[in-house]
Amino acid sequence: MGKRLAEYIWIDGYQPTPHLRSKTMVLPADEEPPIWGFDGSSTLQAEGNASDCVLRPVLTVADPIRGSDSQENILVMCEVLNTDLTPHASNMRHACQMLSEQYADQETWFGLEQEYTLFCGSRPLGWPSHGFPAPQGGYYCGVGADEVHGRKLVEHHLEMCLKAGLSITGVNAEVMPAQWEFQIGPLGAPQVADELWIARWLLYRCGEDIRYGPEGIGVSATLDPKPVPGDWNGAGCHTNVSTNKMRESYEECIAAVEALRERHEVHVQGYGEGVERRLTGQHETANYKQFSAGVSDRGASIRIPWQVEKNKCGYLEDRRPNANCDPYVVTRLLIETICGHGS
Ligand code: ADP
Ligand code: MN
Ligand code: MN
Ligand code: MN
């Protein structure tokens, strides 16, 4: 009997920003991944004297790293449960799923723009070992070894996401050198967030294998919202959102903006550690202390894309979420506010 390898991936209990963890199960080739467990005392999810936590598979995709040609190796995104199978306190997916089901009739879609910064050792990849690169300007969507750093990893990650069957729709170099973005969606919640967490795992995993510099150090991606202080762009996770009514009516889009205005503080608090370091009012952000919205406005909390105003229907871009946000929390808050207003 052949074997298959299942890489179980989950989110740990670190605060304020949880990390990804994973471990491998060897399965008979014809078996689906079962419920599994782990030592929660090593991930801030349990005490040592009652350390067991439960992993329940929520999304299984082909494993593009180990390959799925000769044997069906898989990546298994999991949610964490207590041993009585209730959701663990660190499990943000459960509430997202409940709310999404409650408002299923509104058919919410999300498109997530994940920005990240590549580091080699303690410096952003390709930055000089002393001092700084030339000021921002030529790097966004740039080409050439003097403009962008790390494309080998970016291309490899894109290929891996496609092989895994994720809904990745694009990648681009960002405003700060060594900063990049990929987009996932549009999809419903919590599936869009399941896919984003797998795509993040693939990014970290691919970085282990691509080596730069004379010492051949691996490349680490960070989701730090402001990896370099000063006159350098932060990293966000712009979240594009629509309901079926918004996809047909501009009034519904504007009603959603007004509902978001009412709950600005609640959203900002759930949008990732260090949001106030990034949402300064500079570098294409609106200050976190004040809500704003505008057509084509990249200095606003909410941007209404120009085609949406022109077509009088579509979606909104919430520019506030940090790169290090939990997409289960962000999509849950957006459903709560946009689908729940008036009810
Ligand atoms: P930006 O101009 O902000 O860089 P991107 O092209 O990076 O925009 O991302 C736009 C995102 O909007 C994509 O992830 C796409 O999936 C998403 N999107 C497009 N239409 C919708 C929609 N109707 N509802 C939700 N998201 C959408
Ligand atoms: Mn983008
Ligand atoms: Mn971007
Ligand atoms: Mn954007």
C-alpha cells in the first residue's frame, strides 16, 4: 500500500499576532486526513498538565512542495478545538463561519491583497548593509535588479499557489524595495481566509529553500505592518468586499460606507497589531483616529474604486487592515458591520 504525506497547518496562540505551525502525518494513500492533535503547551494554547489540543481539517489542497504526481500529498488547513470538540479560545475561524452562515443570503465576497516584506538576516532583501536604498519612487511594479529584490521567490510562490489550486489572482512589487503583494479571491468567508493562511504558509516555506548572499541564508517574509520606520511604506492587507446587493446597486455601496463609519474603532482594533504605526495619514494611509472614504482615494480608510462609481455598483476597498491581520477576524467584522446594519 502506498503512502501519502499530509502537512497539517494551524494557527497558534501567540498574542497579539499568532504564528503558523505545521507537522506531517504519513497516511495510507487512500485515506482522508483525520482529526489529529498536538501539544498545546508548546504553542500557548494549553497548560502542560492538560496539553492536548485538537486539529480539525477545514481545507485540503494539493501539496505543491512535496508534489502530488506519484502520490497525493496534501496541505491540510485546520482549526483548533478543545478536547470536547468546542472551538478553542484561539480559534477565530469559528465565529467567522457562524456569521457568514447567518448572512449567507447576502453572498459576501472578499478579495485580499496581502503585502509582505522579504528579509535576508536582519535587513530587507537587497538593501545595502549600511545606510538605505534610494528613496521610494521607482520600485512599485518595477523591473530590473536595481529596482526589485526577491523576484525568484515571488515567482516560485505564485507557481506553488497555483499548483495548490488557490484562488491567487496576481502579484506585484510594492512601493518599498523588498516589499511585494499577492491577491487572493474574490471568495466567500471563511474560505478566503483559509486560502490566505495557506498562501502565507507557502510563502514562508518557499523562503526556506531559496537562498541569497554568500552565506546562502534563507529568505524570510515578514507581515510586520511597518518593517522599516521613517519614510518607507508600511505593509497592509487591503480587503475588498461586496454583497450581492452592492454588486448591483451604488446606494448599497454607500450604505456600507456609512455602516463602516459607525464602527470604525471596532474595526481598527481588530485589524492587526501595530495598526497605529502604519495608519499614520502618510504613505497611502488614512490616520487610524479618523474614518474617511472617497472615490479613487488611496489616502482614505475606504476607497471606492473609480469603476464602481462609474458602473454604479461593485465593491469597496477597506485599506485599513494590516499585513499581519487575521483574515478570519477582518472578514467577520466586515460581515457584522455591512450585513448586520439596519437589522
Ligand atoms: P489595488 O488597485 O488596490 O492594488 P488589486 O488589483 O491588488 O487592487 O486588488 C483588487 C482586489 O479586488 C482583487 O483581490 C479582487 O479579487 C477584488 N475584487 C474584485 N471585485 C470584487 C468584488 N466584487 N467583491 C470583492 N472583491 C473584489
Ligand atoms: Mn493591490
Ligand atoms: Mn498594495
Ligand atoms: Mn489595494
